[in-house]
Amino acid sequence: MTWRLEIAVQTPAHSALGDLLSYASGAELAPGSLVRVPLGRREVLGVVWAAEAVGPATPAQADAAEPMALREVAAALDALPPLSPAWRDLVGFAARYYQRSLGEVALAALPPQLRDLSAVQLARRLKRRTAAGEGPVVPAMANAPTPTPEQARALARLDAEAGPFLLFGSTGSGKTEVYLRAVAELLAREPDAQALVMVPEINLTPQLEARFAERFGADAVVSLHSGMTNPQRLASWLAAHLGHARIVLGTRMAVFASMPRLALVVVDEEHDPSYKQQEGARYSARDLAVWRGRREAAKVLLGSATPSLESWHQSRPPAGEDSGGRYVRLEMPSRIQAKDGGEGALPTVRLVDMNLQPPKTVLSAALLDAIGQRIARGEQSMVFLNRRGYAPVLACGDCGWKSECPHCSAFRVFHKIDRSLRCHHCGFAERVPRACPSCGNLDIAPIGRGTERLEEHLAELFNAVRRPDGSPVRIARIDADSTRKQGALEQQLAAVHAGEVDILVGTQMIAKGHDFRRITLVAALNPDGALFSSDFRAPERLFSLLMQAAGRAGRDAAYLAAQESNAQMWIQTHHPQHPLFTALRQHDYPAFASQELEERRAAGMPPFAFQALLRADARTQETAQAFLQAASEAAASLEGADRVSGYPAVPLPIQRVANVERAQMLIESGSRAALQKFLAGSLPLLHQLRQSPAGKGVIRWLVDVDPQAI
């Protein structure tokens, strides 16, 4: 008996080969089995999607000319249990919704090292694995804090209702403890169940992993994120797939983890844009988590102090003729109190009107005095500036030369620590020139300020200040540059937690998720750029970032009481009357969200409409835009095109990166189904255009569904 197998393989992007390729096998293989198959001159990993028995050919069939003989499967990785139907459904949905090939999504969801292992190597590796952690997990609840009334109410509703749930809890309200107890109650009720806990950033994973390992034991918890080595990722994936790992912690890639007994999905900081993949298949891990929970009858808990407006709208309560959203909203508005009953208050927000400050003021006198008072009391301060490097531009005052990148339509950033000019888009770097390359002027100077320059400036300002023990002030900087070496981030965070740092300077890496117990003051410098951005989501992201940054201050009510101090958030702005800051001063996210949603409803923007971006990269901007325009004209004849609006092609904000010109076209509709139908019908047209004269000079094209940046 011969078997015809339909197999998903990683075909080249936009190859138009179809979702599945057919192969022959002498043995029956269950759908979900991993196999090695020939593809061209290579042998690649594939996933069996369907199998059909093919009987012996009749004489008439044998005489008939067969167009093409199927190639044989090279080997089956049968030591591994097949991937479940639920996992294949998740991959299939993601491929359809985000307009990618099935094989691209399926193979990207598997650990890279698995693609290179032979059947013998995999069997040997599985044989070495032990079943440590495969028994029941008993969480260590002896030292667990008693849940607050708000936490208890949230957990009770989580247990009693189906969800999905949106846990709207202020910073410091104890959302992590709700996650821990929700997992503990699940494992107590179903000892063999599995839980998936997702975080937006790699740098938040070790901190959360430590708390879960302390509560449940290290053997019960594994991590999955791109910062791990390939062998580590494979080991974690196998532990989840085989059911040995009860709890998987990970970033957005973890949404595709194979977990056959998944019963709970937690998405922490669900508002974070990092959950949207920006390369390859541009999926939203948060949205896929909700879909996966519904498919596998697993409870889904989204948590945030500043939920995305989409999730906030979906959790609206019923009102009048409005039946409400699909999510259940759980609220925890209060911070954890001190053990003596003292109130855990949110930080006071103070605005500094920079219009009233002397020209070129970096930190106002009042803010410097407030930081100095914290140092004198042995407390910590955090200064947040979302721009790394020493200065964003190096310029010549004589001829006007600026440090433009020769390959991108952007400036190279000056990094003083290694005397380099570095492009943060293509990576091109050079040593800082001794003189202006244009006119020879020796006096070239930095313009603007990044975290590196801010750190230097603070060191100068507080050079003569002493800590309570008489030692000099200690300043630390945490950004993508200072944490490049392996283990650097963990060392710096440990120093902050140990009280060895007085002033912490950093980008958004320090503004969210971290539980700094001794920080009582947070300052945000120059946040105004997002107030008037062309991206309609910019105010939402700014409010979220500032509120999350404010949440790093005063998280330990007992420490504040002992210090007889109060928590403060300082914001230096040229627009102190802006409504965003009015809501921020009151920590009133519902008011901000209500205003933003009304504006979006009036403008017909998400979540009241659905969008996709069609993007093209080419050697010239004219070629890219002409391709998009030709695609728009070709798609106008599709059925249902009248329910979709297309806008003219325009350059991206940074239109040239690595000598490639980039253009985009916005497509939107009031119906998600209509937009999906239009996009699916457009794909064959795009493949045809790519091979036509209109596609000459086009390097690549892509579709971005539910884009996070326009």
C-alpha cells in the first residue's frame, strides 16, 4: 500500500507553490507527524497535514501517462508524537488570516534545531531526556501572600466564568500574584494540565521565571524566547510538547508552542506592541492567544494597567442596545497595601512646563532638587528617555553637514562610548570623523540628547553630591547598547534591586514590567514627539508608556512608609495642557480610553474598522509605488471590492533602508470578513503582477494585517 501525503514545508516567500506539497510514502503516517522530505536539491523538515491511501494501479492506470511521479519521503521522525489537530488548526488559521503560506507559519513555529536533526539524532536526544517534572506539580503556597479582596474577586470570577478575561489592574495592584494563583488552582484541579504565560519582552522573562520557579519548582517551568540558544529552545519545546513542562513562559513565539494539555493562557502587558511580529508572518500573538484559547477550551487572561483600546472596547459592559464586548473585564484599581495597613498610593504626577524654563534646559531645577532629596534619603530615582546613544545627530555648524546614513533616509546616531556613528536601521557604522567630511571644519557637534549623553550630564550635575554613607552618587544606564553582552542586563537589574544604584537612566526597557522596590521618583524627559504624530496609535502608546513608567515608582508601600516619603512621576513637556496629561495626572485610563475611542469612532478607525497594509520594496520609490498602484487597479474588479477602501501608495516614514526604497498602501473596511475576502483574492493577482513587467525591479512585497504602525 502506498500513501499520498500532503506536507507543509518552508517554501520560499511568495513562491506561489501553494500551501502543501504532495509526497509518497510506503508507510502510513498520521497527520501532525514530522518528516524529512526532498525539496529541490535539499532535504528539509515538513509536517504531514493529510494522508490518503493509494491502492495498486489498475492496468489502464498503469498504461496512462502520469504527469509527474511523487517523490518519496526521506525519513519520518516517528520517535516524536504527532503535532495535535488543535496546533495544526492554530497554524492554519494564522496562515489564512495573516495571508502567509501554511508551511511558512508551521515551520517558523518549530525550534530551528529541530529542522536539522535526522530521525536517528532526534531519537537519541529523546532517549537522553528524563521525565523529571512529569509528575504532579504542588505549588509552594506557604510563603505566598494572602490575596487582597480585589485579587480574590478576580480569581473567583476567573474560576466561575468562561472568559476571555481582561484583567485591568493598576501598576502595583498584584496582577502577577493573580497569574500565579490562577495557575496554581488550575494545576491543583487538573494535575496534568499545562499553562502558557506570555510576556512582551525577553528582558522581562527571567524576573517572571524566577517567581514561577520559586512557587512551582524549576522542573515545572520552561522558557521560550529568541534570546535562548538553539539547543535550549529545542529542550524547552520538547518539554512542552511531551507534556513534561506544566508551565511555559515566553514571548510572542510561545503562542505556537505545542502544548497538548493546554488549559490556561495568560498574556501579561497585553497592550504591548511587541506582541505583533514585524518580520516574516506578521501575526499578533495576543490575538492568536485568544483564538487558541477558544479552539482548545482553555481560559485566556489578558492583563494590563493600560489595556489596548481594542481589548478595552471588547470588554465594555452592556449598555442600552449595546450588548457589550466579548471579554469579561476584571478590575483591580488599588495598589497593594503595606503590612501595617498603609495605603499603597499611586505616584503623584507633576508636570514641568518647559516653556517657562531657560533655553536649552535639560532637567529643570525643581526636578534636580527632587532627585537630590531622594539621594539624601537613600532612595532611588529613574530618568526615562526613549532615545539611546549619545546624540541622534552629529552636525557641522559651518556648512550644515549632518551625519546622514548613506544607505537610509535617516541620520546615524552618535555613540560616544566607542566614538562611532551608527545607523539604527541598517546597522552601518563608521568611526566619528576628526573634521567635517564636507568642509573640513573641526568643530562638529552633537545635536539632541540620548541616554548616553543624559547619563554623562547627570554625572556632572551630581558630582559633588554624596549619599547618606558619604560615598559618591552611582548612576546606571540600561538600554539596548549597555545590555548587549550576555548577562549584562541581569547584572544591572540585580544592582538596582540591591540598592547599589541611585539614579537609573534608560529607555522603555526600564519603563514597564520591572518590580523596583526602592524607586520613589520617575522622570520622563521630552515625551512630546508622540502627541502630534501622524500615526493615530501614537497617543495611546505614549499614555501607556508614561503610565507604565510611573508605575515603577512607589511599588513598596512599606518602604515608602518607613522612609516617610511619597512616590512621584515628573514629566517635562512643552504642552502641559494637553488632554493626555490631564488624564495621566489623575491616573484615569478609562477617561483617556473613552476620549480616544470616541475620536476613532468618528474617524472610522480601529477598533471600529479593520485595516491591512500592502507594502512593496524596490530599488526606486517610483517602482514600488507603481507596483502597488497596479495591484490596486487589478484588485478593483474582485467580488466585494466595493466594501473595501484603498488609499494611494505613499512612502514609509523612513522610506529608504539599506538602499531599498519602501512604499505602502493602506486598505480598510468596516467588515473584517470583507477585508479578509479581498486580501485572499488579491494574493494570486500579486503573484501574477510580480512576474509581469509591472513587477520588474520589485524586490519583495508583503501584506500586514491589523498593522500596529502606519
